[in-house]
Amino acid sequence: MLQSINSGGAVVDIGHGLTLSLGEDGRWQVVGANGTWSLEGERDFYRAVTLLEKSFAEASEAVHRCSMARPNSRPFQFEAVVKMALQSATDHWASLALEWFPHLLRDQRKALTNELRAVIDSRWASQKVRQHADRELKQLTD
């Protein structure tokens, strides 16, 4: 855990008592009642999946505003949040991730084809979520 430091109080409320902010080193971090966690590796972004409960436009605008306060900040990895949600094996998070999916860059979407296939073949995902994942995969291969 890191000490909770952010850029001039610029934070993004990601729900469930969590906030997203920039650490002193320019890395994104999630801050909650139980501590502060740096989002260094792709897998760390599971801590930020609650951001998916916002629309992509709202989330990207909030992240952009926060990052403007720190010129040395690293770009936020929206695709890592989507990936972690698709790998979560929960219908709720996968459904929200699929709502964000079209907003990612094409290369980022293509990098998630294995995750889409896993959702399509899963037993935990609802028919609606599996069909949505299948539509997104087909659009990538057209």
C-alpha cells in the first residue's frame, strides 16, 4: 500500500467508497477506507472496475480532468479495466465492460479477443452478455 497522495485534491469518485487519483509518482492509484493501491500492472486494475458503473464519457472526462492536474501522469489504462471486468467471471462486470468496449481503440479491442471468446464460451455469463460479446467479436473480425 502507498500513502494516499493526490494532485491538489483532484480525485475521481469511482463508487463503493473508492476514489481514483494520481500518486506523487504520476501513477494512478485507488484509495479506499482500507488503504491505497497503486495501479502499476494490468492486473491491478481489477481494483478500479467500479469505474465501469459510470458511462465511458463521464469516466474518461473525469480521468482527463484529474490527469490535467499532473502533467507527468501516466495515461489511464481503460482497456485494463475492461479486461479485468471481462475476466472477473461475473455477469454484472462483464456486461458493464461490454458497454465500454466500443469506446476503446481498435488495437485495444483486438487485444481483448481471447477475453471475449472466454465470455462467449462461459457458463457464468447470461445469454444476453454472451450474445453481446459475440457481436463485439464479430465486428472485430469483419
